[in-house]
Amino acid sequence: MKIYLHERGIICTGKAWQVRRLLKQYTANYTYVKEWIEDGKSQQIKVQSLKNHPFEKKT
């Protein structure tokens, strides 16, 4: 299970049941994804940039 915390969102990878369990756990603490990202920044969790990300839109 991996969690990628970005400036514009969150990407969770893993088995479907792992992702569902993780999201249920985080809904107890956070209402919005924005809150999750801000809390990650305050806890010194590495927030990755979306530059050169495989899901980034090509311009």
C-alpha cells in the first residue's frame, strides 16, 4: 500500500480492500482532501509535485 500526497490531490495504490479501508480510516479525521493535504504539510510529510507525474495532463 502506497500513498502519494501531492499539492493537488492524493493517489492511493494497493489492493482494492486496502484502499477502501484506508479511505474509511481517513474519513474519520478529514472531511475534504484539502484538509488531508494541509495536515500532511504540517506533519512534514513529503508532498510531491505533480511535475513529470504519469497522470499529469500533457500541454
